[in-house]
Amino acid sequence: MKLLNLVALVATTCAVQAQSVKVNGVVSHQTTQEPLAFATVSIKDQTIGTNTDINGKYEFNLKPGNYTLVYQYLGYKTAEKTIQVIEDKPLKVNMSLEEESIQLEGVVVEATRSKSRESALLLDQQKAAEIKQHIGSQELSRKGVSDVATAVTKTTGISKQEGSGTIFVRGLGDRYNSTSLNGLPLASNDPEKKNIDLNIFSTDIVEYISIDKAYSVKQYGDVAGANIDIISKKHHGNDFLEIGIGSNVNTNAIGESTFYSIADRNSFGFSNTKIPNNPLSSFSFNNSTQSEKRVPIGTSINVNGGKSFFFGEESSLDLFATVSFGNNFGFHEGLSGSVQAQDNYTKKLNRKVYEYSTNTTAMFNADYSINPKHNIKYNFLFINDSKEKNEQYNGYIRDTTSEELGAETLISRGTYRQDRLFVNQLLGDHEINEQLKFRWGTAFNSVSAQTPDRQQYTLNNNGSDSYAFSTNSRSDNHRYFEDLTENEFAANVALDYSFAKNSENLYKGKVTVGYNFRNKKRDFEATQFNFQIVNAHNKNINPLALDSFFNQDNFEKGYFRTYTFRGGAETKDALKPQTYTGDLDIHSGFINVEYQLSDRLSGVVGARFETITQNVKWQTQLDNVGSENELTKNAFLPSLSLKYELTDIQNLRLAASKTYTLPQFKERALFLYEDITETKTGNPFVYASDDYNLDLKWEMFPTNDEVYSATVFGKYIQNPINEVTIASASNDISYVNTGDYGYAVGLEVEVRKNLISFDDAETNKITGGLNASWMKTYQELDNKKVADENPLSTSFTEENSSFTGASDLLLNADLSYIKEWKEKSLIATLSYAYFSDKIYALGTEQSGNLVDKAFNMLDFAFKFNFNENFGITLNAKNLLNPSIERKQENKTQDVTVQSYKLGSNLSLGLKYTF
């Protein structure tokens, strides 16, 4: 309610103090009787009104007479009640509001029981004993966000590496973060990453996402940035079935006269991933070497449904299911190169990238309430995600391109990746008595990630139209198969005991003891088939018709031969792949105590002890015999969180903790991975870091959907791990503890505000949001430390640097217009994001750092529901279409090594609910 109205109310009350009568009450949920904080209570046809407090209480001082009270709360049916105020007779009027279904992206959710709503999440944030940050499906729908990776970047201090789902939290990258689903850990789908790619999670499955940047001992300790917990959607309320269809285009892709996709791959993302029979003694590969043409228009379809069953007066079963499929096209073109410290290009290529991706998601969950004290949940999730990337490079490469005038190198690289994720979870909540509660959960996750038949061909010309294959190395022309499977079992148990009742018969304290177990097993294998071209037949090659050279007839004629790193067809075990296996066991016990120290001050203190064993075995081209390495660690992890309620709507919070950071399986395995512009190898001598974390936060909640907050944070990391270039002839990239310490300090601010309410209506308004973070990161770079601890050496250009992936400034802003009337509703949102410069890779051998330059993005989302059944959405992303640039900041000048534009993405969707 506007400040002017409140001033008028106070003035009126003072003028008639002798005659006024107190009218108060509590506004609550009709079924659960939970109080509704910040509900609006007003006098019909007058300008008098107020909001309920955190406990749902409200109060008026009114002159004797007849009045109609109007009760309003977003997501609930408006209620009215006529009262008679009699002199000298205080009146108590309680009201229970009935929830109504609200249309969200992909599901109808009941307002109070769901944490999808922005106001419900803010209320949870305000009441929580520890620092919390959430983003719900209502906000994601409003901003037109379709995947979890983009969703988390809408919160303070988080950015995403362009072109991937890798998340940076307060300047800390993949290794410092963790990912979970409903509180249970998720396996990784990338051999180089600790966390699963968040791009593959559609927001169709999300109720809300919890981003916990302040550590709690209830979580595993391998986290310093944040734990990102995806809470899956559930059904509660009226039965429903919803069908949605959509289409999308990328302006770059649709602007190409011909869109070239990788040949012979299934359009739905389910392709043959097996190595063919006899690939060394015949040319038996299943897929063509050539591209195929496609029309780059994406489509999507999703079906959601929910149903509830009731058994007797206390038992119920709520079921929810969703199935969806979508595909997308993309294209970008620009410079891709590498530069020496003297500013000379060793590679200077024009790069064209044609991209096609698919995502198939199926989720089912069942929530069985045995009675009000016992509940069991089952969650199943399946995701099949595929990505095709057809890359065409042409230009200069020092090692392969002739110096003759007009000479050029052409590289064709086609990569297809298919990931499958299966998640099974079973969870239970049990109230043994008033003081004792027991919670448990188990999960079995399985990830299968393949890169089947990646193809790369390198050709040169000497200034003419005639091309020949590069024969600098067999691997210049190859086909590559990669297969990763990762299975993970996790179990959580926790017992809550409440104690020490206060004068209001509420418990002041709670102690939680628990145990967590986690076992992760990874099997990885890769085989690369390299082609040795016979020079006598290496002429007049058509780059657009490579099938005319690579075929069974030419193989039999001896035009080329096929080898692995072990040898050719005559070599025993030549088809035996490069392999490494990883095994991680974590046993954890914790104790956590929450206590209300005073009316305003509460605290949480906890301690966790973990025993960690990480074992890696390998047999690769770097170590043909094979070996293994074991890392063990015992970690004692304390945490402290204090909350002081400055007022009923303001909190001051302090959090401090210790955590650790493990190196990943592949970082410790002697495995070689080759890309166009870089080669990576593991290092068995890299070891864990220790992390110390501190947060101080102020937050204010003026109304149920508004917030102001400011957070100062600091992180100190002992023995930080980095990806660096090794000082050697090949300049491979590896992983080492680069110095004794590093730190990150920063400031985060967030404002979410109702800017304009038209006609004093909560359902006709303009709202705005702004969050920003500024940070400073620093790490020591010590060549001597690296040489003393590893059989590797480095030659860092500088003695210190910022963290890789850390932007000094991150900014998100949005402006929304929201209107609801009768059965119709409209939401239009303009979102803006800015990312400042960040280091991609550290400079060595006098070369400068590789820096991803600042850029910004502007998105627009429009959603209109014609009635309670039919709705339409229109999204436009990356409207500014800035250049994405990477520069090498040498001592003499900054040299561009990468530059391209992504294009704008436009999508239209329709949905109908039965």
C-alpha cells in the first residue's frame, strides 16, 4: 500500500482517537492454517489499507460503523467480509484465504504449497536461519529462461562461460562448485568437468533452484563457490493435463543460404555410438565424411500432467509427469587463432560453426503422504541431450601452411556428442513425536556420455584450387570415439531433535545429527583412428566430397592406412582403447545446532567430518603399461551462521566456514586430449585445496515480493589448482597447484521492487529488479613451487593474477509489466546482463593472459494467457548481438585470438491446459 495512504491512515487515527476502535486479526491459508505474511487488507471503497506482518497479523483503528474488509494475496482468491464496529468493543476478525491455481511455465502449481512463487521464496529466505538465495519457476517463466545454466546467472555473483554450461560463482569455476537434485548429488557428463552441464536441464522440470553460497555442514564439503540444488516440480491441487508446442530460429543460422549439418546423425538425438567392426583392416565407418543440408528452424513439444488420489481422511498420493522434446540451430563465424609473445600468429583461421542440439526430457514423481506425520517421495528423471558442431576453419597455420603466396590450410571438424542421464531418488520424512523428526534419502544416478565418430580432416593448397591432405602428422586426419559412464550412489540420513520451549510454547533450539555416503565410479575410454595418407595419391582432393577418397575401394588400393596410437592392423591389441577409471568414496558425519539466543538473535553452529578416498587408474598413449594413483584426505569442516533481526523486516547475517576442493579424475590421470588449438594432459601430482569462507549480509523485505540486500564476502584458498600451459616443446596444458594461496573478496547487491501500481492494484503493475556484484580476485603464481611438487615446470609471465573465469563486475537488471484481469493475464519482461573482462587462461613463456572481453545481453519475454486454458509466449534473446571476443594481452599490445557473434534467438510457443 502506498506511503501516502499510510500517512492518511495515521492522521485519521490521531484525529478520532477518542472514538476509534481496534480491529485486528490473522490472515492464513485455508487448508494448512499457515499465516500469510504481507497479505493486503483494505477497506472497500476507501483508501485505508495495510499489510500483514511476518506472522500474518494485521491491525486497524476504525471509527464505529459498518465496513467491508477486502483480503488480497497473490495466488489466492480475493475475499471480502462485512463487519460492524461498535464503540469501546475491540473486534478480532480472522480470515482464511483459498489458494487458486496459477499458470506457470509448464505446470499448474498451487500457490502456497509450492515454492515456485517469488513471494514464497522471499518469505523462505527471510525466515531461514542460514543465508539462502533462490530463483523459482515463476521468475524463470517471467524472464523467458529455458535452461538451468541460464537460470542461475540471473542471481547475484554468478556467470556462465559462453558456449557451455560451466558456471562461475564469485569468480570460482567448475571445480569449486557442486550440483544436486532435491538435495542429493548428481554425476558429471563431461570427462573434464566435476559438475553436470546445467544446459541440459530444462526449466520445465524446475520448481525452484537453491543457490547456497554460504556453506552448511549438511552439504558435502567439496564446495567453495556454491552448491546449486535443483528442486523438481511436484503436483498439488486440481488434476490437469497441459500440451505445449513451439518453434524457434537463430538469426545467424536462418540467414545462411545453406545450413551444413553433420551427416548421418539422428535428428532426435538418438544415434549409433559404437565403433564399427574391423576399422583397421577395412574402411567400415558408418557415417559419411561430408555435411548434409538442413532447414534451421527449431521445434519443441511438451506434455505435463498431474493427478491426486485421496485415501481416507489423512492419506494422499500426488503424481506429476512431464515429457518434452526440443531442438535448436545456431551459427557463428569469425576469427580463431593463437599468438606468440611477440604478437605473431601461429594460427590465424576464419572459423564457421554450424550447431544443432536436441533435448529430450522425461520426469515422473510421486509424493505419498501416509498421514500428516509420514511422507515418502519417489523421483525419476531421464534426459537425452545431443549436440552437433560442424566446424570449418580456413587460413594460416605455421606448422602446416606453406609460406607461398595465397597458400591456405583448411580444417574440417565434425563433433557429435550424446549424453544420457538417469536419476532415481527415494526420500522420506517422518515425525516420530513432537520433538523428534527423521529424514532420509537415497539416489542412484547413471550418466552415459559419448562422442562417437568425431571427424577431423586437414588439407592444404599452395595458392591454387587444388587441395592435398596434410601429412605433417597422422593425427591431422582422424576419427575419434569417446565413451564415459559414471554411476553414483548416495545416501543421506538425518535426525532432528527440538528442545528448550519458550514462553509461547515454541522450541528455541534444534540439534541435527546426520550421515552422508557417496560412491562415484567412472569408466572412460577413447580410441582415435589416424589416417596415414600415401603421398602418391594425395592430390586433387575435393574438400566438399571427401567420401570420394575415404572409401573401401581406395582403402583396398592402398591410398591410405588406418592406425591407433598402438599401431595398425598387424599390431596385437591395436584396438585396445586408452582408458582411465575413477573411484570416489566419501563418508561424512555431521552435527548442526540451531538456537534462538534472544528475541532477535539466532545462531547455527555445525561441524562435519569427512573421509575421502579418490583412486584413479589409467592406460594411455602416455603410459602404455598403465598405472594408478590414490588421493586420501580427512577433512574437519566447521561452520557458523548468525542472524540478527534488526526489525521485523530486516536481517543482518554472518556466515563463516571451512571447505575443500578436490582435483578431478581426469586431472590426475595421464591422459592426452587433443583439440584444434590446444592439447591437455593429466597430472597425478595435483592435490586438494583448502578453502575458508566468510559472508556478511544485510537484507530487507518491504513487502511480500520486494527485497533489498547487500553482501560482503571473502574467500581464502590454500594451494589453488589451475589449468596452465606447461613449459615444454609441445606447450601442453595440464593441472597444478600454482601457488600457496589465493583469495576473492567482493560486494553483492540486490534490489527487487514494485515500481508502479496502477489503480492501486497488485495485479496491474510494473516491477523492476537489479542485482550486481563487484569482486577482486588474486592468486600467487609460483614457478618454483610447481617444479618442487611436480615432474613438470611452468614459466608464468606474471608472479600473480586474477582467478581464471572471474569477472570483476556482473550485472543483471529486469523490468516487468504484469496485468491480470478476469481469466486473462499478461507478463512482459525486458532483461539485461553485463559481464566484464575475465581471464580464460594464464599467460606463460612471456605471453600475456588470454582474456574474454566484456559483453552484454538483452532479452525480451512476453506471455499472454487468453483464458485459464490457452496461452502464448514470445521470447527474443540476445537482441544486442554483441561481438564475443578473446584477446591475448601481451606486453606490447592486445591481440585478438577469437571473435564472433552468436545471433539473436526468437521463439514462439503455444500451450493448452485441459
